[in-house]
Amino acid sequence: MEEEEEAIGFLDKVLEDEDVFLLEECELGTPTSPGSGSPFLVAVKVEAGKGLEMRKLVLSGFLASEEIYINQLEALLLPMKPLKATATTSQPVLTIQQIETIFYKIQDIYEIHKEFYDNLCPKVQQWDSQVTMGHLFQKLASQLGVYKAFVDNYKVALETAEKCSQSNNQFQKISEELKVKGPKDSKDSHTSVTMEALLYKPIDRVTRSTLVLHDLLKHTPVDHPDYPLLQDALRISQNFLSSINEDIDPRRTAVTTPKGETRQLVKDGFLVEMSESSRKLRHVFLFTDVLLCAKLKKASAGKHQQYDCKWYIPLADLVFPSPEESEASPQVHPFPDHELEDMKMKISALKSEIQKEKANKGQSRAIERLKKKMFENEFLLLLNSPTIPFRIHNRNGKSYLFLLSSDYERSEWREAIQKLQKKDLQAFVLSSVELQVLTGSCFKLRTVHNIPVTSNKDDDESPGLYGFLHVIVHSAKGFKQSANLYCTLEVDSFGYFVSKAKTRVFRDTTEPKWDEEFEIELEGSQSLRILCYEKCYDKTKVNKDNNEIVDKIMGKGQIQLDPQTVETKNWHTDVIEMNGIKVEFSMKFTSRDMSLKRTPSKKQTGVFGVKISVVTKRERSKVPYIVRQCVEEVEKRGIEEVGIYRISGVATDIQALKAVFDANNKDILLMLSDMDINAIAGTLKLYFRELPEPLLTDRLYPAFMEGIALSDPAAKENCMMHLLRSLPDPNLITFLFLLEHLKRVAEKEPINKMSLHNLATVFGPTLLRPSEVESKAHLTSAADIWSHDVMAQVQVLLYYLQHPPISFAELKRNTLYFSTDV
């Protein structure tokens, strides 16, 4: 490491101030490209001789550090072979799985860099003006996929190594003192380094390689054959670095305390704080010894942005109050659901407008105006949607309350703080100057630069997936003792994570086998999280913030929803590892346009996919039997169920109910009484979704869209009632029957959290969405899930839900004049 620092130090002296500025700019991940007026272009217009000499200096320093890096990788690989040899014996130090997790991709990275070093070394040693080596850097950059795999596994590798060290003394000794060979001309033959430090080296190396590419390009003439190759390598490296910005150079995440100790930034992010009974968006910074809550100040013209510290707690004084101690917590009033849904609809409508403006090559000023509106709505959504309390307390006095949207996120913050608190920490008080220095460092050290909203995303970033993700949670292994276990599934949507599904509790087991399938609606989602809980049945352990029992998180894991992996017709099976627990699951994705299709049933004997008029005629009923039975069961035992009709039922249960209704099985009533209520609610929704044409018919769909858009209340009333009268009798009677049921569900909103607006959001598209032929004109892109059409469909149903009771007989008697010209 000393030689590496000397080489870099020497370069810092040689390079001019402007060069150092450019190097810092690259380190922050700012893409730089030659263009008119850029310092980059000025830098490459150096004299050819001086430029080539600088190239040699840069390469010599890099080659010395590359030798050190290869030696570090060799030291890391050295214990791998003997560990693998013992894994197959009766007394293994580690299992094969643990070895493969800890040393994942290290061998591949070593081979890539050994080949690169062996090819570059003779070129630098036999230097002349004609030497080309751009192709070597281009090849190195093209192999960054191996690093991506390493980075994705990095946290798991560290956790596995740490756990194995705690449980195995032999491995602990190995991992604490790995011998790294010194450079050829060094006096020191070996130095001792920990495994944890060596595992970070590959991440550190990508940053260093990118800096070197930046410097090489500065000192390479534009007409040199290496120039385009180095430019390409730098572009690939910078894109890669920006994609893994969480794993950054540790030297950029540290600030020195007055005593000369290093205060490392461990984690930062945006959280909503309840302050003086209102919600405030804060940027929270977790350092190795202190938690700091800050607010970004508005920057005056020409000045850098700075943070204003709202409060801080030394970790030695920070405690998490138990549920019993959080008695005095302020009452958190959740934001009305219908207002949150309105915000989502506005955001999606604005997104569509922006896409149309871009497609039509509209004015940049108009696009910026739309983007500003979209950001304002996204910011409000981000501020008002979180409801999960995360309370921290300073043992010297004050308590603070954050609200989060995800239990996963709450667990991450808690675990990160508790891990740091295991160290020998001292309490302290920061002087005003020390606090100013620490707060001033936050802007430079932060890893989360933007509020997590889609309007902050670049145009070329993935918009995420829109449609339905089918997930089967199979089983879990690795629990040390029997417990009552269940899983929840979270996906990201509109910049934050929300819980979408929950398995049943598998009681008193170490190997739960759920085999439950869920259908999760995705709204621009990019990640799936699985959390595994132990259910707590102790009524005394109630969280006063939300009056729910606090269950213990046993493990949690996250995977990226890669479109290429999930957008197939086949199920994709995977395993998430979490704290030694392995959860097996399968998933497949149905895009929005595919899920919108209404497919008529080929056989007319069942009820699903069969015209409602055919079913009621066959049954000699006014309302289909399936609708009556599901409604009756929900009203009997599900009307107070939190999230009824919104929470996904188990897909396998829904399919089983579909099969018995289609077969008109005599055991239907018995099966309904035993079935989970969310599965029954899901079956009712599926019935309406699979009708060959919507309940409110294809023919009348355009008129419903026009009617709901009318401004005059009398005209709207006239139109909307006339449209109901125009429905076929089976459709109208069934619709009115369902309408009254949904109103009764909404009466229990204080308990079930399902308002009329929530129910309209769930059922509106299901009852109105046109069949495939009719809907083609309405579908523009997958991202239009919350498009104007869907907004209008929700508004139509909401109109009837908010209307005084409507009876079939009165509708038929009433003969109000109606004209489409109203």
C-alpha cells in the first residue's frame, strides 16, 4: 500500500491544479467527454512529447499498484484450496457453499488482472512514442461484468465471512492474518491484512482504474490510435461506477475527528421525520460513532449547497425504545388513501405527457415545466406515504420519530446502528466548530445524491416493470430452532417500497413449506424484497405507534427484477440467502398489455370467461351464483379484514376456487367456509376481470368516458343514469348488487382501511376496462398503467359509489331525457 500511495502522491505533485480538479470530478463519477470549451479538450492539447512522457508516468504508477493488487488477490485465494479440501472431510472448517460465497469471482478477477499486468508490463518497460495499450484497457473494461457479479455478492460474502469467523476459531485465525507478498523491489517480504480489508480491494480497484483512465486520456493526443479505445474504456468504467455508487472508495466516506481518528460514513439516505406534528424530509447520515439528521439548505447563487444539522446523537447515547416505552409517541395521522392515489394518477398522467412531448420533439421549456410538476407530486407522495414508525431515543433526553414505508428499510437502519454499537464507543459532545465541520463534510461524503423519485432518473435509466409479477414462496431452511414463521413481499413503486403480500404463518417448525402463489401488481418496479418473520403472539408486546404486534425479522433479502430474466412464459426459480436462512421462490412476469387481455372461454359450461347473460340464464338467477356466494362470505367474515380486496390472495387458492365454481362442485360452500378470505375476494375480482367483455360493456365504454368528463352536475347525473339504464338487465342488476356490497365494505373503513376511493381503484378497471379488440386504441405504453383511461375508469365507479342508493325498479321507471349533445 505504501508504494501505491507514493505513486499517487508523486502524480499529484507532477499534475497541475487543473488536473487534480479533473481527477476529483472523475472520482465523483461525473461523466466527462471532450467538447468545445471543456477543460478536457484543453488538457489534451499538450505538446506531444510532454503528453507521452506523462502517459508513461501515469502507467508506471498504475503498474506498481496493479502488482500490489495482484498480490492481494493471491493472498485472498491462498486459503481457498485448503479450505475446499477440508470441506469434503468429516471435520470441515467451512462448507462448499460458504467457500463459494466468500471467494465468489475472486479467481476470475485474479486471472483477468494477471493477464492485463503480463501484457502491460513489457510495454511500459520498453517504452517509446509508438507504444499502444488502449486495447488492453478496453478489454479490461469489457470484463467489468465479473466485477458486477462480485459487487452484487459483496455484502453476502462479508456477512458470511463474519458469521463463519464467529462460529469457527480456525477460520477466525485465518481471516485475521492473511499474508500479502510485498512488491519485487520492496524491503518488506510480507504484510498482514484482514480478509475483510482484502475483500474490499476489488471495489476500490475499479475506482482506481477509472481515475487512471481519466488521466491517461488527458495526456493522450486526440489523433493517437489509443485515444478512442481509452475513451470507450472510460465510458464503460464510469457507467459501471455510477451503477454501484453504494460501494464507493472508503477514503471518500471518511472525515477526521479533532483527535485524529477516522470517522467513517457508513450509511445515508432520505427519511421522513415527524417534527412538531408535521412531516419533514431529512437526509440522515450514520457515521461510525454518531447519527446526524440534516436538511439540505437552499443554495444562494454561485455557492455550493450545504446541509443544516437539525440534531445529532452519539451512538453511545442512542437507544431504541421498547414498545412499552414508546407510550408518549405522537399520534401519526395517515394521509388519506384517496389523496395518495390521486397523486399517483397525476404522476402517471404527467409521465405520459412528458413522453408524448419528447416523441413529438416538443419544446424543452414545456418538458421542464411538466417535469417540475411531476417532481412536486412525487415529492408530496414520498413525504406523505410512509406510515411505519422508527423511533430512536437519546438516553440524555429527547426522542425522535421517523416514518418509513418499508419494514425492510427500518430493519436495515436498526441493524447498521446496532452493529456499530458493538464496538467500544464513548459518549461525547461536539463543539459548534466540530459540528460545522462534520455537517460541512456531509455534502461531499453522501452516497445518496437525489431524492428517490422517478423525475430524478436519467432518460436512459430503466423505467421498471409494469404489469403483474406472479411469485410462489416455496419454503425456507436454516432456522436454528422451531418458530412460527411467515414471509412478506415488498416491491418498489413511485420511488419507495411497499408491502404487497404475506404468506400464512407456518407454526412450530424449522423448515416451513408455504408453496403459496401471489399475484403482485408492479408500477415501475425494479426490485423484489422478501422478509422472513417470527410471529409474536404475546399481546403485551404491542407497538403503541401503530397498535400492531411487533414480529421479529429473522432475515431479509432483495433481488433485482431483470426484465430479461422475468419476462418469459416459464417460471424462474431462485433462492434468497438471508442471515443463514435460505428462502426458495419462483416468479414469472406478465406485462401490462398481456394482463389486460380479456379471453373468452372456449367452453360455455363454466362461469369464468363466459358471458354474464349466458350464466344467469343457465342458473335462472338475476346475479351469478359466484358473485352472490363470494359477497356473502366476505360480508360474513371479511368485512373488517384490513386491506380486503387490496391484499393479494394466494393464487393457488384462487385457482382452486375457480375450478370448483367452473365445475359447479357440490362442495363449494364447504370450501368457501374454510378458505382464506383474501382468496375469496381475489376470486370475485378474477371473475369480473375474466369476463369476455367488461360488466359495463364495450359498447357503452366511450359514453362512460365522455359522461364522467362532463362539468355540469345535472348533465353528468342525466348521462350517468341513462348509461346504467342502457345496460343489459343481468349486467345492471349484478352491478347494483356489487355497488351496495362495496358501500357496506367502505362503511367499515376505520377498521379495514378500505375507503370508497380505494375500492374504486381496485374495481374500476376490472369492471370497465374494454376487451382486447376495443382496448387497442387505449393502450399507448406499459408505463400508462395510471393513464387518463384508468383514472377515468376509477372515477366512473367512484361516481356511482358516492351516489345515493340506486334501485333497478326506479332506474327503469325513470325516463329522463338524454342526449349525447348535453
